[in-house]
Amino acid sequence: METGAIVSFQDVDIYQAQYLILHDVNLTLHPSEFCYLIGKTGSGKSSLLKTMYGALPLYKGSAMVAGYDLGKLNRKQIPLMRRELGMVFQDFNLLYDRNVEDNLGFVLKATGWKESSDIKRRIEEVLDSVGLKYIIHKMPHELSGGEQQRVAIARALLNTPQLIIADEPTGNLDPETSDEIMTLLRNICIDNKTPVLVATHDYRLIEKFPGRVVRCSQGQVNEFPV
């Protein structure tokens, strides 16, 4: 693994079932890097992300993510590795039968937090960091799309991740709200020195919030000049 890298893929082949999706992937991400992952539908973006967070096994090449060797990852280690990753998705993935505090508390309890005072303090900290301390007792359906995505980002920050993976995080949002979410992700990257990988189809965002760009195309992953 490259020194200091949070993600390091070397000569990796990525498969879905028996089908080779991406060949000879070489990719590194360092602290404070803000990186976009682009490519057409079916180009392998999701397969790359799934490999990164352990949903697809590594068959060829070497890969380290947040200190974990993906080639040696067993079923028990996957949840431990994912605690080091903050995941943000297009559809928010909130639990709609419980309020914001209980959504976040559920994650903390599931990842080993025991003390109610510590749980409450951490929830307040992350909600404050995304500008939503005032909505702690609201249900998800009472929130706007942008507020729901901010809750999802707060959830991603709960365990102080080494890497944030955002898969189309603005896909369900209007342009103004999308800009607010991207500003938040950029600030997290800068303030926490946490690398952020954003998969997106929205080139407007890349122009407005410049960063490194890598592209999945024709079975390859390459740097993409913008």
C-alpha cells in the first residue's frame, strides 16, 4: 500500500459474478483528497465502489482500504472495515419508522457504543456539524430531501470515518440543494482531512466544485482531465 494512502488498488480486476467489469485498476486516495468517479451507466462505477466497501470480493490484484487488506478480508472483518467508511447514497437509506435521533442512535449502538450520554453527545455533535441540531426529534418524512441527505451525511460521520464514499449523493435533489450538499462534503474533506469519493453523473458539480476526476470507461479506470 502506498504510504499514507487511505485507498490503494494495484492491478485489480473487478468481477460481477463471472463477468470481468474492470481490468487492471490502479487507484489511490490520500487524506484531504476530494475525488469524483464518473462514467456511463454500466461502466463499472458501482462495482468499483462495492469492491471498495467489501460487497464484492477481490479476486485479482492487491487492495487496501482504511488499513484493511481486501484480499484477506473475511466475513467477520467486513463490518469492522465499514465502521471506518462513511457511506452516503442517493436515496438516503434512513429508517422511516423512527426519528432522527433514533436513526443515528441505531447506528451507534450497532457499532458498539454503550453509554446513553456518549450516544446523545455524539448525535448532537454530528447534527450540529451538518447544520441540523434543531431537527433531532423530527421524523424523516417531516424533512426536505436536502435535510434527509444531511442526516445521512451526519450518520456517515458518526464513527469518524477514514473515508467517505458518496454514491450519487445529489441524484434526488434540485441544483440549489445539490450545491449545499456538495459544499458540506467539501468542508468535511477540508476540516477533517477525510478523503471523499463522489460518484456522479452531474458534470455541473465538477465544474462548480473542482476536484480530482477518475473515469470508468471501456473496462478501465483512468484519470480524467477537466
